Amino acid sequence: MKYLYIILALLFISFASRAQEMDVSVGSPVADGGSYDFGSVNIGSFTDHVFTITNAAGSTAALSITTPITVTGSNFSCTTQPAASVGSNGGTTTFTMRFTASSPAGSKTGEIVITNNDPNENPYNINVSGTAVSTTSTITTSGTLSAFTACAGTASAQQSFTVSGSNLTANIVITPPTG
């Protein structure tokens, strides 16, 4: 009978105080040490993404978060901080991260560091990335056009002229002169 009480006491202790367990998601889970990609953003623009911190279901202790959270990488910032305390048993809070694309174009990286009281995920680290995309339209030409023959019945010499573009917002339209 003595052993039965000991077993029951151990079971009670394990169920009575389940530690806080931090999880982070942005639509889908982002593991501690995992990565999140903000995608491609035009230079001079930004995108905001809302991250959710959850204190796992079944936890009986509140999750404490040290604010402000730490963000590295000059293109990343936290525009809305999470609550400093997240309730037990599935409680949540959110924070908003911003990726601002700046010149030069290319991949940008940073890290979110969330200091908390989770016994096995403190701090909670998320590597973040985004791509800054150039929005400057570039039109390139090659070849030289010379005057066409203006005499009836006489063909002009063949000429070649190439026009190309990148980061265009519309098609290139070339209109020949009239006359």
C-alpha cells in the first residue's frame, strides 16, 4: 500500500506542474533554431508578418517573455512586441516582424531572439531572410540606325537594331517614324 501512495504522489507531481513550453508559428510552426523566409520585396517597400507564440496545451505554468525581443539584421524590425506573459495551457500572444527591402538587391538575413522561461528553449532563435528586388527598369539597345533611302524604287540597306529590358512594368513599344 505504501508503494501505491508513492506512485500516486509521483503521478500527481508530474501532472500537477507541467512546465511552460514555447512554440512559434507564422501560419505553420517555426522550430527553435529554424528559419523563416519573408520572400521577395521591391527595394523601398516592406512586408509585415505576424508571428504567434503559444504556451503549449497542457502546460500549467505561465510563459514569461523578455521584451523587447532582440532582432539582428538591419532590414528586419519588430513593429509590435509580444505580451510579457503568456497564459498556461495553450495561451497565445503575437508579435509583428517587418522586412524592409533596401539596396543593393539580393538576399538579406537576420535573427529573432526571444528570451523566455521555457526550460529547454531559452532563448528561442529564428533565422530570418528576405530578398530585396530591384524595381529600376533598364532598357538596353544595340546597333545603330542610319538614314533610309528616300528614293522610290531603291531599297535601303538592311539594318539591325536590338532593344531589350529588365524589371519592366509594361512592354516595350517601338513606333517607326512616319513620312
